[in-house]
Amino acid sequence: MRLRFVKASKKDADLIVEIYNAAFYDDLIKYGECPAYGKTKEQMEASIEKFPKLIAFYEDNPVGVISVDIKEKGVYYLSCLCVIPTYQGRGIGKQAFHYLLDLYKDWKKITLITPADKEENIKFYTEKCGFIVDGTEMDGNIKMVHFSLER
């Protein structure tokens, strides 16, 4: 599989908005809201500055994004790992996650959250990436699952 990752810059804001909108449209429909969907170019530019993002390209097609929030040295919050629906199920998400681990070699702990009813996400993060579920919380009327991975 020809997969490569490119560090995003502000000039990539429109592209990342397109990827997020494609990847999170189903969540918008299902939940009536989705914080990753419908960002403006300006909001995405600010997000790129604050949270490092990598764009995943499959055979030169932009197909996903991975983004982290660096909490402190060695501690990361995986704020986004998305693949547009037409490219899901090809191992791109797993490769993106392992690329992230290689990029941030100092990682000691990585956390993330996802809706509790997104069984495919829970299975992906626990079975493919090695995370454990370490709690839940309500975000409005959506139950969220907390994950962590430590070494």
C-alpha cells in the first residue's frame, strides 16, 4: 500500500476541512452535531497551529488526518484519527496510528475519546492499537468512552 504522511500547514486548511467533513458526516447525521464537522478555514488554520496534524495520502489521494494535542512531554491526546469512508477498512487508520507512535518516540501515554455506541471505533482502538477503556462520561446526551495506552 502506497501510504505517506505529510505534516499539515495553514495552506492545507481547506483540504483538511474537506477530509473532516467527509469522515465525520455520518456522526453529524447520527448525533445532530459533531465538533469536527463544519469547521471554517480560519478555525482549521488555528487548529493546525495549535495541534500538529498529518495528512494521510494513499496513492497521492488525501484520505485521512491524524492530529495530536501535546499535553506534556511524552503525554499525548489523540484528538483526531480519521479516514474518509471510501478508504476505510484498508488498514490506513492502523498505519496512521503506528506512524504517530514512530513520530513521537518519547510517548509514555496516549489518550483519546470516542462515542460509546461507535463499536467499530472501540474495536479498532482496543484490538488494532492496544488501548484500554479507562472510563466513560457524558458529553451532552452522548456517552463517551475514554481510552489510554501506556508503556
